[in-house]
Amino acid sequence: MDQKLNKTVLAKEELAEKTKWWQKIQIGSVSLPVYATMATIIFITGMLQELPVNMLGGFAVILTLGWLLGTIGGNIPILKNFGGPAIFSLLVPSILVFYNLVNQNILDSADILMKQANFLYFYIACLVCGSILGMNRKILVQGLLRMIVPMMIGMILAMGVGTLVGVLVGLDWQHTLFFIVTPVLAGGIGEGILPLSLGYSAITGLGSEQLVAQLIPATIIGNFFAIMCTGLLSRLGEKRPELSGKGQLIKFKKGEVDDLAGALDEKDEPIDLKKMGAGVLTACTLFILGSLLQALTGFPGPVLMIVAAALLKYLNIVPKDTQKGSKMLYKFISSNFTFPLMAGLGLLYIPLKDVVGALTWQYFVVVISVVFTVIATGFVVARFMNMHPVEAAIISACQSGMGGTGDVAILSTANRMNLMPFAQVATRLGGAITVITMTAILRMIF
């Protein structure tokens, strides 16, 4: 038996040695030769303007682009430690579109998936529901309640600091506050900039399209700076372990270490495809519930979806198998579709033309001061709220991100996608408060 076992081991070692180096390289979930074959077919079809303009074509575009850029960004020295995969996946497609290097057929295929089918919302729903239902109840409740404090303090301080910095560098305080500072904290484009532009338009009489072009650059620049800061925070957590919870927001005493593992620790549990199916239906149902509640209350649907999921988790009325299926789905979606999703967002949601038009050093200084203020507030306040400073600061960074897009980019940079529920609260709730408050103040001033 021992001889047969030794021969088997030697045979496997010889086979591994014979394996060509390019067969060992993984691009996303496939080996390099397989990826190259598939990507070539998709690329040629796209160049011939023959890609199907449906979800199949859309997935083909974002998967080949996102997996490649994520792999490249993750292998560049230094940059890989500061959000390289996220930055590459988001920025390179936007640059390609800016220089007209992507034809309309490819853009249409991505558009049908990303905008019309709204794959972003499906992704966020799966992550939010999976992370909430798979989280320990104590961690969930305490985290959601405690993050509101640094969120509100950071928002108020960022408004004041950003406006003051704008005045010091020679900008008008009203323009700085309403057109640079506010859009950074508005919670993204769809949920923040668009309603903000409509509110501004009703007050000032200017066209909402004109206002959107003025507001978007601050959001995009703020998002990129938040990603860079998150990369630095992640490195700080590695060098100073006492400042990081390694993905856990709340601090616990030594006797409560078991809580940190979560209520659904399935390290040894195999993937169950039927349970994952239940996770899909759960995510869709909770998202639809949030939309229904939004129609009834006027409050942002994504925030209400989080509240509903958290309430169900707290009451513990969702069957354990369904909770496990949601957690499995969360892991599958986050590991396979994060960088492809960001590539799609870069193709369609990051208009570099608007950003380039706003590039002045004063503009940059104001945006950077706003982002730095909310992050620093989260880092400092965490010490008084029994939270880990690095995780609290990363969630605070999401206040200056591009809504769900920014949350994905920021959390993936730090490899902390499990913080998505807290990030969504900081982004959606903080953004809604910012839009309502600043629109009301502009009305009083105007």
C-alpha cells in the first residue's frame, strides 16, 4: 500500500512539473488558456458588432474585462496593496470609453445588463441579505446603532471643513458647499446626485441636466480618493493589528470571542445549490419589500431593505437553511462578480469627460478635505464607541463613495465585503439626510 501511495504521489508531482507555466495562471475563475480562448471569441464578436444585446452579451463583456483587470491590478507591486484590482477594474474601462476605444455594440450589451436589468441592485441585494442573515445578531444590532454616531458627526464636520477649505483657497463658499462638498456626501449618482439636481433645479430654475454635469465630478473624485484611503487603512490594519478587527466592526471581550465567529460559521459545510436558490429568492423578496416600503413611506428602498433584513435576523424567524443559503450566495457573488461589476460600472457610470473638465487644484483640495474628514472622524470616534478604528473608518469612507458602486469598490479594496450592510447604511441613510438637509438650506438661502 505504501509503495502504491508513493507512486501515486510521485506521479502527481511529475504531472505538476510538466504543467506549463501559463496553465498555472488563473484569470478570475479559469486558467489562462481557457480565458484567452473565450476572451478572443468575445473580443472578435464585439469588434464585428455581433455581440448579443442581452444579458448573455452583457455578462460576457463584464466577466472577461473585470477578471482580466482585477488580476492585473492584483499583481502590480505596491499598487496591489492599495486597491489595485478595484482601481484598475473601475478606471481602465472608463478611460477606454473616454478615448472612444469601445464600440457601441459592446456598450449596448453592457448597458442592457447593468442599467436596464440593473445587475448592480441584484449584486447589492445578495451581499446585503447574505451578510446580514449570516451575521451574529449581537454584532449586527450593535454595529448598525453605533455607526449612526460617527456618520452624523462626520457629515457635519465635513460640511464645515470642506467649506472652510474652499474659502481659504479662494472659492465662493456657497458654490463650495452646495456644488462640491454636498455631492461628495450625497450617496452616489442615482440616489444622490439625481434627486439633488432636481431639488436644486426647482429652487434655482436651472436645468437639471446642467446641474448634474456640475455635481457629478465631485462624487467621482471623492470616490477615487476614498478608495485610495481605504487601501492605506487596510495596510495600517496589517501593520497595527490592535487597530483592526480583521473585518469585524465591534470590539468584544475575550470571553465573547465565540460571537465573532458569527451565528452561521460554515467552514466545514459543503455548498448546497438548493440552499443558494433559496438565497436568491430571499434577496429578491427583501429588495422588492424595500421598494414597496419606499412607495409607502418615501424613504430610500435600499435602507428599508436593510432594516427589514436586520429585523428578520434579530427576530430569528428566517429558517436556518435559508440563512445559510443566503450566506453561500453572498460568498459566490462577491468572489466571482465584484471586479466584473466594477468593470461594467466603469464602462457606463464613470464619465471621465465631466471629471477632466473640473480638474483644478482647488477642486481637488476641497474634495480631499471632505473625504479625509469623514474618514478621520470614523477612526477617532470608533475609540469611544467600542469599535475597531480601521473598520469604522472604512465604513465612514463609504459616505463619500458613489452609492452602491462606491461601497463595492471601497470594501473590495480592503477585502471587507462583509461590512456591506453598515456601508449601505452610511451611504444610503447619510446620503438621504444630506440631500434633504442641503436642499432645504439652499431653499432658505435662495
